Amino acid sequence: MNGEGKVVCVTGASGYIASWIVKLLLLRGYTVNATVRDPNDKKKTDHLLALEGAKERLKLFKANLLEEGSFEHAIDGCDAVFHTASPVTLTVVADPQAELIDPAVKGTINILKTCTKVSFVKRVIVTSSISTVMFPRSPLGPTDLVDETTFSDPSLCEEKKLWYVLSKTLAEDAAWRFANANEIDLIVMNPGLVIGPILQPTLNFSVDVIVNFINGKNFFNRRYHRFVDVRDVALAHIKALETPSANGRYIIEGPIVTTNDVEKVLREFFPDLCNDDKREDIDMITKTYKLSVEKVKSLGIEFTPTETSLRDTVLSLKEKCLI
């Protein structure tokens, strides 16, 4: 029970990764102040209130990313803050600035500003994304090693209209600048495409990719994929808090698997599964660079095999009647 007597805040607590962070924190004895947009929205809160330890040690707070000061009550008195709240979509958006960039950048700074006002906060862990690593100005080649020193180029993201990637890249950059200027002990987690069992009652973007597979669609039209288990991602966040020497960024990503590998596991559950997308691989980036996850392994993270994550995703979707 590493967290006994400690109070931490989790923003965007009803989300996929955040729900697992809350679950693991409660199991480790922490008291959790969880922020949601609407504490009365049962669809967003019931799964949190049902967690083991929630009755005794979970408090819900209403907060909005774009409302300055709205996180103060939740963060006041906390030892640490996990900032996971940020919009996720890779589909076309009408207004990228309002829908993605502002909530990501302004929301992150809003949280960090609040942390400077309350004296208790010792460490802030921000959930970023592997996308802030994968799009440097020069395209990645087969011999390139991608690690925590690699950063996506905002102007390239803008040119290619990669609005989600741009929002996460700008938010992470703003976070580092603010943290350095204000002496905040900041850690940034950069997970890839997250799968595994869901706690919330609705589909989220990354698990929906698996639902697409089940429905015979290869969402990204890829032949090669990388997935990482939500339980590993959540635990990495908590280990980043509990390891005094933890610092900087942490890439959290699984090994490469092929579309055939994914389909093979899914066929155990859906024998007549067929994929309608057998076009040539247009996603060269997934297979042509090497990725280092040594840093996150140094926190004591052992990765769940992709097969296990896929099976557990499907079982969870069936249990929640989402497929």
C-alpha cells in the first residue's frame, strides 16, 4: 500500500487510461481527487464510483480544461497530479484550434498554473502521446532509433494537417517550457495506441480501432501495428510518481505486429472474420524505425503480450455489450 495517507488528483478521470490510473491508485491505498466535466453524469462516473476503495477514498470534482482556476479545489492539498484530460480524435475536425489545440494547450497550462499556487504538489505527470515523438522534420528511416530525445515538428504537423498530433506536440512543448520556468517536477508519458479492457461503459477511440477490425475494417489501412496495454500505461504513470529518480519523458509502446497477427487472435472469437483492406502498406512509418522502451522498463514495467491485450479487449467489449 504505497499510497496510504497520500492524496493525488487525476484530471479527466472518466477517460480510458485515467479510469485505470484511478483504479490502480485506489488499490495502492491513495486518496484520489478525480475531476470530470459533470459529476452528475452517471455514464461518466458510475464506473469510477464502483471501483474498490472508491467509497472511502475517491472524491469527484467538477472542472473544465478551458476554465481558469476550475481545478483549484481538486488539486489543493494533493501530493501529485496526473493530468490525462485532453480531446482525442484522428478524424476530420471543423475547427482544430477550438476542438483540439486550445483544450490541449490551454488545459495543460491551466493545470500547471494551479499547481504553482498550491504548495503541496511535488510532481506532475502529464499524459501525452507517442505522436509527439513520431513526426520529426526528417522522415524516419529503417536505421533511425526513436527514443525520448525525438520530438515531432509542429510545422510539419501543420503542413500535413495532423491536428491531433499538433495539439499534443504543442501541449507537451508548452508544458516543458512552463515547468522549467516555474521549477515544477514534470514527467511526461508518451503512450502509443492503447488497447486492453475498458472500465468505462462507452467506446473510446483506440479501442474502437479493434472494433473496426472485428467489423472487417483496417482503420489506418496498415499492415503493421503497435499496441500497448492500458494496464501497463496506467502502472507506468504510477511508477513515475513512486520512483524518486523518474524524470523527463517515457515512451510506452508495444512491439510491431502485423494485421495477420491481429486477425489471428480475433478469429478465435469471430471465426468468420475477414478484413476488407488488403491494399499495399501505405503506413511505412510503423515498420521502418526502431523504438526504444528501455527507459520505461527501468521503472519496472513488464509489457503485457499483444495477444493477451487483444483477447482481454474483446472479452471486455463483449461483457459491456459493445460488440
